[in-house]
Amino acid sequence: MKTKNIMIVGVGGQGSLLASKLLGRILLQKGYDIKVSEVHGMSQRGGSVVTYVRFGDKVYSPVIDKGEADFIVSFELLEAARWTEYLKPDGKIIVNTQEISPMPVITGAAQYPQGLVQQMKDAGLDVDAIDALALAEQAGSAKAVNIVLMGHLSRYFDLTEEEWMDAIEKSVPAKFLQLNKTAFDLGRRV
């Protein structure tokens, strides 16, 4: 199998590490060679972060270069726009429409860009935008945005829902298991 590349982007504190761990776990269980990167950027709450997940028959590097990402899963709208140059021409961006203001916007030095989903579509990108925050809150916690997005990403993979649920069971603490299963299900069905 040719190597597939997934970038998970967002801001610190949104759960990108759990998302990449979950994705890596399920792909490893399916027998793929997997490389998952460390977080690049400021991992404390609010800083821009990106993780790379690469899988296939044989993967030699964890790094995804510009123009190589099959999927970009973005936990925040502006982060999706920042990383578009990494998407393959036939790649897909799955984006949470939530807006989290970066420091220049918070301080008043800049304004949050408007119309980003339409701008990405106008640039010819395949954008699948969902309100993952609303779905996470429906599941029981705004912190479940990451699992909602993994549920939505799962629609594009030939993996069973049972395989995903097994990976969730092995990746999250028992007390949060039902919340995460519900969040995943909501993301998969939207």
C-alpha cells in the first residue's frame, strides 16, 4: 500500500495528541507500518500545533512535506487555512468551524479572518466543514471535539466502527469512555 499522510492541526489543549494516538493505534492494529510525529509548535494551551500520522506498507519518515497530505484534520478554522499548502491536489480538509482567536486577535493587533471555508473552497480545495464543537457539547463535553473529528474522519477509511470503538476503549480512561463513544458516533454520522 502506498503511504498515506494525515496532518492533525489545531491549538494547544484541544486534544491533538489523543487524536493521533487513537488513529495510530487503529492503523497499527490493522497491520500498517505507522509513524506518528511529535507535536510541533507550542503545545501549551493556545499555541499552534501539528502532528503527522503516516501509514502504509513501509514508512521511513514521520514528516509530511508540502503537497503530500491526503487529509488535514483541523480542530480550528484558522489552523486549517494555515496548513493548506501541505494538502495534495486531491486531498481533503476536514475542519471544525470553531474559531479560537490567536494572540494578535486577542490583543486587538489583528482581526480574525472571515469567510475562510469559502476562501479554501474558492481556491479549489476539497473542504468538509462541520461544527464539531456543537457535536462535542451534545455528547457531553466541549473537550470531545477531537473525537468528533476522528469520527468524521472515519467515514473516509475502510475500517469498521467496531475497530474504531476498540481503539477508543484502549485510548481513553474508563470514566470518559461513553462520552467519547458518543462523540465519535456523532462525528461519524454528521
